[in-house]
Amino acid sequence: MKKTISVFGATGSIGRSTLDLIAHNPNDFTVRVLTAGKNVELLAAQALQFKPELVVLADDGGYEQLCDLLSAHKDIQVTAGRQALLDAADIEVDLCMAAIMGFAGLEPLLRSIHSSKAVAIANKEPLVAAGSLFMEAAAKAGCQILPTDSEHNAIFQVFEPENKKSISRLILTASGGPFRSWSHEDILTATPAQAVKHPNWSMGAKISVDSASLMNKALEVIEAHHLFAMAEDKIDVVVHPESIVHSFVEYQDGSVLAQLGAPDMRTPIAYCLSWPQRMATSGECLDVFKLSTLNFEVVRDDVFPPIKWAHESLRAGQGACIALNAANEVAVAHFLNKDIGFGRIYTIVEKMLETFSGREVYSLEDVISLDKEVRMASGNFINL
Ligand code: NAD
Ligand code: MG
């Protein structure tokens, strides 16, 4: 039996890697839905290759062009706009790949848990902003969550749920990003081209900047807290510049379990696509005979404050986590647009944490409304 799949964010870095794996295993998967934000040409090309029943462009500006490009294929339905994106999440599949960038993925993700047997989550920002709400809803819906982020996928592979009480710590590895050994002064004035030049991973622009600021690791601490229901003080981060060990689970008997692999997202994505089995991938396999040294270092918290903020935010509550994420999304977009310098990302996030940390949220509406408020405040702060 072929697995039916929907890919949200098909034209992005994770979406393309997912489709690359599916293309190499055409007898195992049927793609039902492909969605994208704005990239009409690539979405059309993917639709012609994978023949889904439905393609959705979230930005309705490109609707006519997409219809033109697919006009010879009447069996592929084309829709556009935010509502169409949400409706696409109601289509029943065995597996939904959640690979939209940012908070924009929250609502489709929440809808997909009712129509998908399993959801593979790469899209970490919704977990940061609404983790408790989401995990509760997924459990209620009986939807299997498959962590796709490489660190969380590594933990998932070596996490023994039946021995959860014996787990003393989760240790996330961080490459340290392109500025790992830079001076504080140089980091503050780094350019977008320098920030997106990741030493090990090839990723979308926003997560690349997050890796440079270590905000990505901060988001991942919060993500781990929700995915594995681990207390904030049992989650640590170690810098590992080679990105070979993708995280550790430490047990009270002294065993520390880890998953290793080449820094290629196709490995954790393949794990999610084929779970609970394992599939062959087109990616490079790690050759342990060629590994010389693996290094581990402490995080320079004085230069990179986000991980400390993640712990503070988890202690402060959901309002702080929403503020951390929303302020960062706004700041990174402005940084990539060259409106602000790299150092301002930290100033903006810190200011929004100060302003919004005490805020309480109880429902999805509260989450969406606070996210909006933080975005407005971040924009106003930038324009001061
Ligand atoms: P990307 O920018 O390359 O792609 C994002 C995808 O989402 C694209 O298809 C884009 O069209 C779509 N999109 C963007 N904004 C949208 C909107 N408002 N509405 C609907 N669709 C929209 O991003 P990426 O690097 O593939 O990352 C996707 C998610 O996966 C992020 O949350 C990121 O943190 C996470 N992630 C990525 C990697 C990686 O290696 N790239 C690793 C771990 C986790
Ligand atoms: Mg990661």
C-alpha cells in the first residue's frame, strides 16, 4: 500500500528534500496535496512531476499564472489564498509534512492533525508559540507526531518513552553557526550574506539567520520541551561544530544515547516518511572511518543570549514564548531586507520579551492575537 502524503511548504528547503526522497521511492508514496507561499513556477513544476490532486498557493496573487501553467492537467485542482491553504489541511492523508516557514504554519498544522494519521513537524515556530495547545489537540485527535527537526528527530530515535522517568537530560547539539568564533563587535555588524552562509547545513534564509544568532537553538529548546514533555531545566545545549551528533539523551544509569549522521535533512525527513520502518535515501551516508575528531564546546551565552532567553521564557509562560518567536520573525525579516543590522535582532527580541512576558494566553485566538500585537510593537520599535 502506498502512503498518501501532503506537503505544506513544498517549494522550501525541507519541502524540496521531502519531494526528492519521494521521487526516489515512487512506489511507496502518493502525493495528494502540495502547497507553497509565492513560488508559482516551482510549485507548477512539482505539480507536473508528482501529479497531486490539489495544489495551493497561499499568496493568491499568482493564482492565474499557476492555473495557466497547469491548464493542460484538468485532474489537478488549483486553489489560492489563506482560506484555501487551511482547507487543504482537511484532506485525509497518512502523513502530512509541515514545512511552512514561521508562525504562518500554525493554523494549517492544527487543522491537519484531524485529517492526517501522522504529522511530520519541521515547522518549529508554531510549537514555540502554541506548544501545549498543539500537543494536547494532537493527542486528543490521536495523531502521531513525528519530529523532523534534526535534533528532535535524533532524540525521538533514542528516547525510550517507557523509561521517561529515568531520563535525566536532553542535550541538543548546536553547530554554533557561521559566527561561532567571531568577536562580539564583528557579530553586531554582520551582513545578511554572512549570516546565511551556514558552515554545515543548507537551509531556508530565515532559519539560517536564526542559526547564526543561536535563536534557532532557543526555539529548539522550547520545541523539545513540548515534543518530549521535558522540564525546562532538563534541557541543555552543547556546541558541536561538525554537526554529526544530532543530540543526546542522558539516562540516570549513566548511558548517553545519541543519533549520528551526515548533516543532511534528508536523513531525519526519511525517518519520518517511512516511520515506523526505515527507507533507503539518496543522501550521503556517514562514513565513521573518515571521522577524525568530534568537538564539543559550551555556548558563549554572553555573546549569544537566545538560549538563556528560551529558558527564561519557558519559566515565564506562553506569552513570553510567543513574544520571543514573533519579535524574532519580524526582526529577521527586516535584517534580511537590510533595514537593520544583525545586533538589532537581539535588541528587538529583548525589548519584546520585557514588554510581553507576563501576558497570559488561554486559547488559539489569544495566541494569534498576541502574536499580532508583538509583530505590531516590533515594527513600531524598529521605526522609532
Ligand atoms: P523555506 O523558506 O526554504 O521554505 C518555506 C516554505 O513555506 C516555502 O514553500 C514557502 O513558499 C512556504 N511559505 C512561506 N511563508 C508562507 C506563508 N505565509 N503561507 C504559506 N506558505 C508559506 O524554509 P525551510 O528552511 O524549508 O524551513 C521550513 C520550516 O522548517 C521552518 O519552520 C524551519 O525552522 C524548519 N526547519 C528547517 C530546516 C532546514 O534544514 N531547512 C531544518 C529544521 C527545521
Ligand atoms: Mg534543528
